[in-house]
Amino acid sequence: MASPITPKNPPRPALIATDEKSSGFAFITTTYRWPIIVTKVIDDVYKTCHEIDPSKEPEKEKEGKDIIDSIALLKYEMQRKKSLTPIEDEEPDIKTWSEVFNHFREENWYSAPWLFTECYLYRRISSIFAKTEYWRNYDPFFRQKEETFKASVAAIIELAKRIDELISNQDYDKRILFHELAQISLWGNATDLSLLTNLSYNDIKKLQSTDAKALEESEKNILSNDLEKSWDKLSHYQQKRIDFVLDNAGFELYGDLIFADWLIQMGYASEIYLHVKRIPWFVSDTTPNDFNYLLSSLKNNSLSVSSDEKLYLEKLAKRWQEYIDNDKWILKSDYFWTSPYSYWHLKEQAPELFSDLSKSSLVIFKGDLNYRKLVYDCKWPTTTPFKEAIGPLATEKFAPPILALRTNKAHVIVGLPGGIEEKLSATEADWMVSGKYAVVQFNEGNQ
């Protein structure tokens, strides 16, 4: 009899940082990327402490210095391959974390599964802030998200004009537009702040090109492409519920909302649920505050745009605010999205969330981390069918249709035609992690 699937016993061998050959990016991430990310958190808190008047807020300043010391200790533990230590706080999800931690009590940052250690890192950072009085709602990644969003202004204006044109003229071929907008949502993930530690303004503009020719070229890099299969399903929808399990804030979120706007305007959806993270997560993941910041940026003219361009943004912001006010867009957050669990465990660990998602006609999972959690972050053969790799989410009764939009940034990928892995590995050693290639994968569900 097969052993039950658990974080300690995944369906295939887990990616771990000690396995440099088959999990090379996990090693690079643990050894090089995480220390940079943690150092940036320290720098951010230091900047904020420097802005505090100690004569007026001495307790806040002291807490800030204590936070810096705690995060520096975390960095030390990580770089010295120390054993993982339990998370100790009083947050609502602590029981879940304690249960999963028990599987890895004897492990260190390199020997435990990469999916667990990466989630654990961000939950440890969150815990440090959660135990304070003056900093518990502080987002140490917000500055980075804000700066990158403001640097995206050219693409923001381009998309605002594009969606205005599409809504004003409904004679366009909707199938072609679906391909276009789904790709904008897909490739928006290219500006993932946890991966891009040195990003120039010109780099951002290049990554965020949304013209038709660029998208046509990009579609050639979708290695497993179920856009047509998902369009066949969606094109018959009338006033349905659609969910987005969101990934990054900033321009990627903006592209997702452009897509969601079009789905409402075309009548495919009457309500769209937008699932965000409860805590700052993986540097650039969307929190409720990030969502509100984006909307207020469009409303209050905080972006550097001309008076003509401002009108497009104001029109967009007005329509989006009406969606929120009229419950056409519904913002949701659940602690499951920031748990260490794969989505194989969604029904058992978050039964209310599963029940809610089962009411959806389509759940769109955005980005690399959501994909890793869908397929359990395992060493699957690349030709493994997507349906097999997502386990219970494909077969569980009432499981909704799923569409995964993912640019490849980790050594896990499924659903590829035979020969693709061999062909790309011969010419591009980093094809699995570079973000150049993507997958768009659909599963019918079991409703």
C-alpha cells in the first residue's frame, strides 16, 4: 500500500538545494539569491528607522533596530547551514506551520525541500514583524514594488489605451483578443522582484512590451500551450464566476486586472474573485495593500504621465472602482496561500476555500510559485501530463477547471511534448529557469 502524500513524502523526489545537478536553481537561490533578498530587507528597515524621529517615537525606533538584529541572525543561520528553528508567534496560521515544521525538525536550509524552506523563509520574516507593536503591518518589500511599478509607466499607459480601444469597439475577433490578453497576463510575470535583483528602466520596458508582434513572437516560447483549449471552454461562458489566484504586484497585477476587466466587459464573467496574500510574500506577491496602492495610483495621478494619458488612467480607475463597489471584483485572502502546503492538500487543509473555489467556472493560477505548488515542486519527468502532476485538484469531486499561466523559473515543469527537454537542454542550459519560456496548461476539473 502506498504511503500517504505529505510534505515529507511528496509524489516524486522533492527539489532540494543540496542537489546541485537536478535542482541547480534551488542551490543558487539558497546560496546567493536569499542572502541578497534578506540584506535588502535589512536595508529597507534601516531606511525607515532613519526617517523616525527618536524623540517622538523612541519605542518604534528601538523595535526597528531589534528587527534588524533578528533578520541579521536569520541571514547568519541560512548562510551557515544551521538547523531550521520553529516559528513561534501567535498568528492564526501558526498551528499549520508547527505541524509541517515537525516533518523537518532535523533538517537545515539546504537539506529540507526547497518549497518548504522558501515558504519558511518568508514566514520567518513575517513572524519577526508580527511580534512587534509598531511594525506588525509593515511590508519590507513595498518600496521595491512601488519603484518597479512607477518604472512601468510606459507599459501601463499602453495597456490602458489598448483596453479602452477593445471595450469601445467590440467587433474585434474575441479569440485573438483572448490570446493577446492571456499572454499579457502570462508574460507580466517576467518582472518578478524575487528573481531580478538588478533591474534598469530599459530592462523593465523591454520585459513589458505588449505590442502584437512581440506577443506573437513570445507565443512561440510557450512550450505547452493550452490557450486554445481554454478558449474553447471560456468562449461559451455567459456571466460566470472566474477566479484569479494572483502572483506579483505592480505591472503583473495591472496586466491581470486588464484581463479581468475584459472578461467582465465581454460578458464571460459577472464576478471575478481575486485571491491575494495575507502577508508580504516572495518579495513581490500581491497583498491587499498592493492592490489598493495600484488603484489609488491610477486615481490620484501619482504616475508621471501627460494630461491626455491621465484621462485613460482615470477612466480605468473609475471603472475598476465600480467593479469593487458593485461586487463584480471581490478581493479575497486565505492563509492557505501562504502556507507551506502544496495545492494537492487544498481540500484537506482549507476545506472552506476548496468549497468556495468549486463554485468557480475557471480558476486561473498565476506565476511560478503557484505552479510549483500545483505540481508539488517535484522532479517529475517533463512529459508527465499536467492532469497527473496536479493530483487531487484534477480528480477531486467538484474540483474546478484550472488554467495555469506560468513563466518558467524553477527546475520543475510538466506536460511537455517528447523531445522538447532534450532539444532545449542541448542549446540553453538555463531554459527551465530563465523566464524566457512558459507553459499555459488547462485541466477540465471534475464539476
